[in-house]
Amino acid sequence: RQVLRLLSKRSAEQDVSTASATPDGQSIGSPVDNQSLDEEQSLELHQWLNSAGFTSERAQCLQRFADFIQQMARGMLPENWTMTGSYADGWANSLIQVNGRTGADSDIDWTIIMPQVFHLAGGCHCEELQGNKRLQVVQGHAQVEVGTGNQPAVAAAACGMRPAQDTCYAFDCCSGYCKQALMDLQEITREDRDCVHLVKATRPNASNELRVSFSFEEKKILRKMNSVQGQLFTLLKFTFKRYLPGNLDTPGLKTYNAKTIMFFMLKRHHREEEAEWQPKNLIKLLKESLDMMLSFIESNSSPDECMPHFFMPDAPLYFKNAGLGGDLDNTKSMVRDRLRQVRSSTEDLFQALQKLMQPLQSKSFYFHPFTLLPLTQPSIKRKIHISGGYPHYADVYGVICYCVKKLHSKSCDKEDLLSQLKLLESLPWCKSAVICLTAMAHLKFKDITCAVQLMKELISHKVMNGLKIEHCGRRSNCTKFFLRCQSHGLDWAWRFCLPWTAVPEFPFLPEFTSSLLTARIEHPRSSHLYLNFRCLSWSLQAELLDRGLTDTASWMPELQDDPDLEELLTLAHYSDSREQVEFSLRQMEMVRDERRVAMEKQDYEKIETVKNKLKSLTGDEKNSPAWSATSQNSSQARPVRCCFCC
């Protein structure tokens, strides 16, 4: 469907006259625009972005997801963890569509505030400093006596289903800073100002300083944006982060440049929200933003400086790789020329955007909070705490971690293990996880009869595939929603990533079932064990129960939305239907091509296994027409039995 069909109406070239820039971000001599065509295209562009999920309503859902994960992290870890960045903001965490998945080139950001508190000259009003002194701030950087390096965040690479995560260790300040800039947007946030904090970053060629960060305040501002504002920010982020470096081979700008331009635009038009922030003005606002960016670039002579910081006007923002010299000194001129090109004709930009973004196939969100928590070993839990009617979800995560490690251990007390799992028996929202782990515990101690009885409870059990937007909109939150899930018996907690460093060994499980407990230990900071209890349930049923009780055809509808490699491999392994194996292979290749998983060698091997299975079925079909007719009508599994339950 050609949503942006009006792009073909735009003339091939537009005359661009470049003049000097004014300090407030206005450009003189901008290209002459066709207002009526821009408005018509803006409405179609707005509709296209809506179809991909870039709306304030869906952004609010992501924000509530982030708050829920943050709440669990704080309940599990001793430090004060705060989620920041695009996932917590709710905007442009993925540039493809807004469905809960983090983009392959994006990440989840955490900020941990350390105990030490600093005092900034120009912000601190403390009467007693207790031996500390007020730090002078130069161009947005507090001057300290000892250098702390220039790496503000510790990066954990994307790994399997887990997106990349950055953890920033920051130092709190006793006060805010640059009050005037904050007051300019006070009407937008309508909230009390937070204190700023300091991160380990310096200016190019500088040392012994810490950068002043406003990330908590920025998060509040971005969370207040309406759909048109959020869509403008998405367009700017796409232009700076994806289009310039990817399509025009011109790196140099960062997501923070897009965020800063957005702040300036919000300040400029915040009193005209009804008139200016309308869908028909989307392209006009984008061009105005690009004009502003060009004016900032042209307003200073430094090859490294890009634009001023919004909150600290005397603090410049720098181009990527600033200060390294060599060919990188041309970054500024290259970025400027490419931005002029984009500003003069947006047709190629929008075509690239349309090629990347995809309309939502489902309005549901794919949200598995226990796969996104920081990979830190939780403490042992002896009870599930209840507060305000809510179970402490971090306690549940701690019990799951403990039980899986005990199942893996050679020295394990059966009563201790079962008593831990008993803590979770009354929680229907993790039913498949609890029953699978309990069955695995019985298998570990060779109590096959109990394991079989448990798996019979899951024969017709369905897990919850996704969250509906009405579950987590403006007037709700995830904690209350998940509590409602509990009252309705909905099972939503069935994918987990647990901190893990060892090669997994579960010899008491059937070989294929054991292979579904996927260890990803190539990247130390991302090392984890991935468990999908839906496919573990299917596999245990196929291995332990009578053949007539396992129907692979009933699994197919469950895999239409958001399947993972383990689930698709399970279907292909137990099915003798060529149609089902072909479906598994197509979906696995889609997972790979859409980069839903950070692929490793073991993942490519899973795809090859299914390819070989399909080849064997095709060969059998050619050699046995009668078998083909039978297999097309058969949805019965042919389980591979483990030695002790044959």
C-alpha cells in the first residue's frame, strides 16, 4: 500500500538559498515550500506513523511498562535504579513500529545514583557543606580534583531476546541547575523539578570533570508529548540516527541532538499547542526543526561543536568523534551539506522512512518484563511479600532464579526445592512456569508419576500472548493490570532471562527438552539463561504423556504473534506435518531477518535443524505418496521418549 503516494507530486528539485543563521535558530533564505502540498502530505505521513503505532496512547503504555520494570528492579536490587532513555520516554525505542519490542539498534538505559552528593556553584543553597565545596561548572561540566574517566555507561550487548542495556553510574547533586531553562518548560512538565546529577563524561581533550545531566527532567518532558510532537521527534531521530549515517553515509549526529532540537521546538510553540501541533503541520514542523539545526551548526566556527545544550546554553553539544582530528574534522561540513539536501527535498527521506516502518499486524504489545530486568543475582526469598494487595513481583523472580539454579546443582534438597516452588502455587499468572519447574523437580528425583500428573494440568492451558492497549492506558498502570490478570487466571509470566554463566546441564530431562533451556554466555555482561515455559510445557507434554494427548496443530495459533526460535523449533521437532515445519522455518527466518533476536551460532544451527527436518519430510513425501496424504491430515505429535519414561 502506497501511503505516501503524494511524494511523486513533489518537483524533482527546489532552489535552496543559504543565508546566515540567527542566534535563536531562525534561518534566513529557507527554501520556498508548497504549503498546501506539505499539509496534504503531512496528513498522510501522520496516518502512516499512526498505523505503525507512533501515538501518544501507545507511548503511554510503554512508559507504564518501563515504570513496572523499574519497580521490580528496585525491589530486587539494593541500589536506586531508574530507567531512562527511549524505552522509558515511550518514544522511538524502535523506529519500525511500536509493539513493545526494542529496536535492534536501540537499547534500554539505566541510571544508578551513587550515595555521594555533590554541590554545584550556581545551584546549591546548602548552609552546611560538611567539609565539601561547591564545584564550579564550566560549559556544563563540574570541575573535580581527580579524573573519573570518559565512559558514563557500562554497556551490555544485545543477547538473544534481550536488547542491549547501558548502565550509568551517576552522582547526585543537592539542587537543580540552570533554573531559567527549566522554567521555560515548566508549563510543559507541570511537575516539581528534580535535582540534576553528574555522570562520568568530559569535553573533548579535557579531564578532571563530570558532566551535568538532566536525564530525569528530560524524561518527564518527553512523556508529556502529544502524538504530533512525538511523531516529530521520531522523524528527527530517524533523520539523525538512521537516515544520515545509513542512507547518506554521513555520521556525526546523535539521538541527543534530536532530543535537544525537540526541546527547543517545544519551547518555541508551547503556547500555540492547539494551533501549531496539528497533523497537517507535521512536515512544516520538521522543516522548521531542520532549519533550526542548520542555524545552530552555522552559528559557530568550531569544527567539533554542533549546537548548544538546551538547559545550559553555554555548554556546546559535540559531533560524534569530536576532537579526534584527521578526516573527522570534515564532519561538520558534511553534516551541514546533507541537512541542507534533506531540507530542500524530503521525498527520499520519507521513502526511506516508509521502507523501514511497518504497520502494526496486531494492536497488542509484546511485553515480557522478566526478560528485561538487570542481570543481577537476586537474594533468596522465603516468602512472597504482599503490599497494597500486590505481590512483590521481584520476589517471584528471585524464587524462579533460586529453583532453576537448584535444579542445575548436583547437590539439591528435594524438600527445600519443592517448598520454594510451593510459594508460587497460588499465583495463576505464572502457572506454566510453576508447573513446569515442579515437574522438572520431580523428574530430577525420579518421581515420574508426579511429573506426568502435573503436565496433564497444562494440556489445554493457554498463556497470555500480548497486552491490549486498554489494559495499560492513561488511567491504569501495569501493576493494577497484572493484579487483574491474577483474578482472571491469566498466565502472562512465561518468558524469563536469569543471570547465568555456566554451560547448562539438566541430565534428568529428555535431551530435546533440556536443549530448550538456552544459555547465552558469549557476552559476560549479558550472560543469561533463557527459559520459555510455553515451549517447555509443550515439550514435557510430548515426552511424558500419551501420544494422543499432544496435538501440534493446537500450537499453531499460539505462534502467529511474536514466536521465538525455541517455540518454532519445538513445533518442528515434534511435528511430522510438512505444512507445520514449513511454517516454523518461515517464522524462524523472519525472526532472524527482522533482528528480533541477537543471533548466535546456536540460533543459526536451530534454523539449519528445521531446514534438514523439512528436507527429510520432502524426501519421504516423494518416496511415499501414501505417507504424504496421511501426513497432511495428521496433527498428532510423534514424541521422542526419554529412557526412563518409555
